[in-house]
Amino acid sequence: MAYENVLLVIIVAGMVLFGSKKLPELFRSLGRAHREYEKAKLEAQREFVTLHDDSNEHSTDRKNLEEIALKLDVLNPNSLSDEDLLQSIQKKIGSSSAT
């Protein structure tokens, strides 16, 4: 019920400020702006979900590998490819378990 009162006050204020002829045009503009906002919001959500789903596993795995490599003193782990990084870690683990 409070929502209806606010809407009524906005309509009356709009009529006073813009006149009854400009009011429909104003509401059409507001409606278009609201639709564009919702459209952009949904698109951003879809893009975030897609990026999160596609890259989350890879980036998390890469970050974990780099952290392990740093703990094992692998030189420049961020400059190595995923395969080279994995091999370097395996070599370090193999050499440290032999000692």
C-alpha cells in the first residue's frame, strides 16, 4: 500500500513538473532505461558465470601449482607452461624424497 502512495506522489509531481503531455514520454524513457539496465545486469551475470565456470578450474589449478612450486624453490614458476611447471614440481618432489 505504501508503494501505491509513492507511485501516486511521483505521478502528481511529474504532472506538475513536466505537464500531462510530457509525462507519458517520461515514463516510456524510464521504462526503456529500466529494461536496458535489467538486460545489462543479466548479461553481466551470464558473462560472470561463464568466465567463472570456464576459468575457475584452470586458474585455481595454476595458482595451486605455482604456490607448490614456490614452496619447492622452483625458479620462475609463473614463466613456465603448465606442463613444464608440473614436471618441475615432480622433479623437485622426486629429488627431495630421495634425500
